[in-house]
Amino acid sequence: MIDDRFLADSAAQQRAPVQFYFDFSSPYSYIASEWVEAVAARHGRRVQWHAILLGATFQAAELRPPVAHPVKRDYALRDFERSARFAGLPYRQPEVFPISTQNAARVFWWLHGQDPARAVDWARAGLRAYFTRGVLLSDAQALKTLLGESGIDAEAAEAAWTDPAWKARLKAVNDAAVAAGVFGAPYFIVDGEPFWGNDRQAQIERWLAGGPFKGLI
């Protein structure tokens, strides 16, 4: 006789995972990275993390980052800290912001090729380090130091982020994200439905729960 718990676990595995697109230089990605797994798990879903470069999506969508607009910059900086505080998370606005994150993202995909869970652990470590301690992920030595602190072979990681194969992998990921309609971060795709922004948490939760809300779309 098959155990009911086995059937439930199997059903959960068959449900489409939540697609989560993030950039290591996105404050809202940092905040969302702290809740997305718990929200998905409450509804028997997994999460597939995608490290992308916002610059690539902005270019494709002919957009500029909010902090590039003087009228939006002061508000955005205030909202980053306020949103983190609302979520109960530590936050310190980095002195250098935004930064280039291609090396951190290439390391993510390099690790993902070995063990997706290690890649997710690295994503969390990188986001937390930048947005709570101001660790410059764009600086090679600072990045290597953080990798070592995170239990990752820093020399091997550096070899990976300079390897044309992992540069090509990140470009392919960015191209796929743009093709999927991604134009910012965090960006989520749930059962084919797109959600943009950390402030979509409640809608994502309701969508995963099903019911009237989902039927209206």
C-alpha cells in the first residue's frame, strides 16, 4: 500500500516550480530572496533561482534603473531601507551602488552546475553581504574573500568567472530571461503568470493558494 505522504510529496514535486529572477545588486531581490522559499514551500512548490544582470534586461526593455532618475533616486533609497525594515531584515545602503555583478552571477551558475542548493546558498550569502555589510561584489579581491568565508574555493571560483564557458552561460541565461519577458528584478513566473517586484508577495501567495483570485486572471 502506498503511503499518503509519499503521494503528497510526489504531487508537490510535479507542480511547476516558482521561477525567481534576481540580481546581486538589487535591494528588492535581497528582500525577496529571504521570503520566496518559505512562500513556495507553504504551497508545496520548489523555487528555481536565476541569477541575471539587470543591465541586460533594462537594455532590452529600453529602461533605466530608478536611481538613474534624480526625481526617483531619493525616494528609491528611502524605500529600500523602509521595505527591508518592514520585512524585519537588516539593511545598510551600500556606499557604492549599484555595482557590476557579472562575476557573482557567473559563480552562481558555476556552482549551480555542480549543486543547485550550493548556488542558492551563495546567492543568499552574496546578497546579505552586499546589503548588510557593503561588501563590494564587483571587486575581485572582496568577492574572493567572501567566497572563502562562504566555504567556496575562491581560486576555482575566479577561474570560473573568467572562463568563456561561464560567461557564455550567463549571457544565455540573460537572453532567456528577456525572451520570457523579464524586465526587472525580482521577477517571478508562477504557472506562466508573471509577477514583478518584492511587493507582489501577497499576490504570489494568493495565486499559489488558488481560488477565486487565480480564476479572475
